[in-house]
Amino acid sequence: MHAPTNRPDPLVAIRQAHQFRAILDVLEEYRTGNDQTFYRWLANLGLAISRRDLAELFDRLDNAGLTSSTRVESIRVISLTSDGSEVARGIVRLDWIAAPELG
């Protein structure tokens, strides 16, 4: 039997890295989006996420300076920053975000 650890599940980390990548890819193309649209869109991609976990992903992107979020009533509007654009295009690599596909 394995002893419990505080290390994150590697499959969860991989899934999150792809969720971050998908979000940045969309924001690179459209420059802005909202949490409700991303919630449904990630589910359609097979990267479903709880609303709470999605909020934490956006918080991490905001805290890293890759996005900027504002509230419009109950909707969180997310915009890509110039630093976020560099990560989205693969100019800058972060180990917690999946690399962009070449092509």
C-alpha cells in the first residue's frame, strides 16, 4: 500500500497544462473571453473542469501576468496580456503550460 503524499497527481498536472494551453490559444486568437464560455468549451474539448478549478486556473494566469480579469456582473472577462501572448505563441515557455503545437 502506498503512503499518502502531498505531491500533485501527475495526470492532473498534465490535464491542467493542456487546459492552460487551450485557454491561451483561444485568447491569442480572440484576445478576450469569459469564464462561462471557457467552461463549456473546455468540456467540449474533453478537458472538462469544475467552475471552482477553472477560477483557480484564471487566478494563476492573472497572478503570472499572462491574463487580466475583470468582473462584469456575474461574468469574469479574461483578456490576454503581452506576456501571455508570448507564452501563447511559444516565444516564452513555462513548465506548467503545455507547449504549443508546431505548424
